[in-house]
Amino acid sequence: MQALTEPPAPEPPSAPSLWRVFLLWVQVGVQSFGGGAATLTLIRQMAVVREEWLTDEQFMMDWALCQITPGINLIAFAILIGRRTNGIPGALLALAGLLVPSALLTIGMTAIYRQVQSLPVTQRVLQGLIPAAIGLGLVTAYNMGKPLTQAGIQDGWAIATLTILLLLSSGAVMLLKPAPSVVEVLAFGGLLFALANLIRHRWSNQAP
Amino acid sequence: MEQSSPMNPFALFLLTFKASLLSTGGFGNIPSLHRDLTTLRLVNDRTFAEAVAVGQVSPGPNGLWVVSLGYLVGGLPGALATVVAIAFPPLLVLVVRLVYRRVRNHPFVEGFMRGLSLAVVGIFVVVMWKLFVATGIDVKSTCVLIASIGLGLWGRIPVVAILALGAIAGLF
């Protein structure tokens, strides 16, 4: 009620309708293949350039937060941007818009795959498709590991050595039979580096 | 193809939810799900690899491969269970946003996040290797693997085009 008497505040452009938020995220969802840089560009075009929902700086900050959030980064990103424009309803509709239609399309694709699975031609396609998908998966692993390794190298030889050892050993233990549980290995890696980082900070604080 | 009866959707929900909650990124949940489902013999490496491949070809954010997996092991109920399971963990970003500003510079948090991510990468590579072995290693599959890594690292070609090239290579 009070807003009627207040001068127009210099706030970002008025909130889009929830329906529009939903539709725009549907578009992002069904247009993105394999996530990654192409999808980020798509989202930036929509949210920063066209709709002016947030600035480039906010875009990068939100994206960084999504890197440390559980689950699919892009969905978390949609949730954050949806929250910026329309609060919690916006967050939920952005989530639904990005996830539901593309998940239904994925179900459809898998159902079709099921039907043609046993055809010789499908099997031949898979003999090329699976290695390509795995190769792209390994590229993802490289892109995840690269900044971590660079950060390790910047932190001196001790952390750098620990980084390489953890990378190699966490993979190697999964080849053991029986392999340890994934959660155990992840927790071990996390605690190892938490302690190493505490020690490093204490040490560098005492150094002249 | 899996010969066993369709998997209980609720169990699939729980395993997917756990794996997604304890990892980040669309593929971060691969190690945990792979281990749980193959140890319980609910899925073999081959079907797992198919799910990753079909998921990659389908539109949507990275990580919907889980939905393909859900469909292959549990039919439509299984697929829907995985959709619900992957919808919730990203909502934690709203909590992360509030907490992060306060603790991001704490050495313990910073170190823990880094160690956890490193372990994810290490395990991830081994899982990818297992899936590759399960498809059958020959000259062609090895060439496609190396080419897709090279093109992926180069980054100038859309992911979907690399997958299409792989599929075409498979035909010949």
C-alpha cells in the first residue's frame, strides 16, 4: 500500500510474470545440449543481455555459488536467477521450466531408444556414440580438475604433491575389490585437504 | 538389456538423491550411483554407458542422463523417481548463498571443498574407464574416444556435433 506514495525506486526492471519466467527457462532447457559453455552463453544472452535481470558480475557470482552446490549446477543457477526476479515462486518456476520439459524429452528419447535398442544399426551407432560420450565425460573431468590442480600448484609443493596423490589414489582405490564406498573416499579427500589447509594457514601465519 | 525385473522406484529415488546430494555437477553423481547400482547388480556397465550416451544426446542440462538410467532400470516410474531426486539438491543453493559469504574464507571449508572435488575427479576418471571397457575396446572405439577428447578440449565444436560424429563413426 505504501508503495503508491513512494517515488519510483531505481530498482532493476519490474519483475517478469511467473509465466514468462517459466517459458524462458523452458526454452533454455530444450535448447541446451550437453550443458557447458554453450548453455551458459544462452543463459547470459537471455538473463543479462535481453531481460536485464542481473549484471555480468552478479551472473558470475551466482554461477560460482552453483559450483559448490549439490546436484546439477545449471538447475541451481536457474533457481538463483529465478529468486532474483520473482523470489521463491520464481526460483521454483525456473527450476520446473528448466527441468521438467527437458526431462520429459529425455524420457521420450530413452523410450525410443528402448524400442530400437536391439536393431543392428542401433548397436553400431552406440559403438561410436558411447566412446564419444565417455570422451566428453573425460573432458568434463579435465575441466573440473584443472582449476583445482592449478590452485594446488599455487599453494606450494606440499599441497601440489597432495593434490596429485589424492587425484591418483581416489581413482586407484576404486579399482580395488571390493572397492570402498564413494562417500568414504570423498569424505577422506575432503578431510585430508581441510586439515592440510588448516596447517598451511597456521604455518604461513607464523612465518615472518 | 537388463534381464532383471524393473527396479523399485523408491529405492532408485533414494540412491539417486543420495548420490546427487553428495556431489556437484551433472556428472558428479556418477561414481556413487555406478557403485551402488552395479554392486547391487541392478545394472551392468553396458546399460550404464548407454544411459550416459542417450542422456547426452537428449536436450537439457547436463545430468539428465540419470533420467535415462532411471527409465532403463525402472521404466517410467523409475524415470520419474530420478527426476524428483535430481530436482531437490540444487535447491540447497538458496542455503549455500546465505552461508557462503560467512564461511567461504575459512581454511577448513575451503580445503574440504577442494579435497572433495579432487576425489570426485579421480573416481570419475576410473568410472569412465570402466564404462569404456564395458563397450568393448577396439581400434574404432579408441579412435572415437581420443577424437572426442581432442574436439572437446578444443571447445570450438558443439557437444551435440561431437556426439553426432561419434554416432556416424559407429555406423561405418
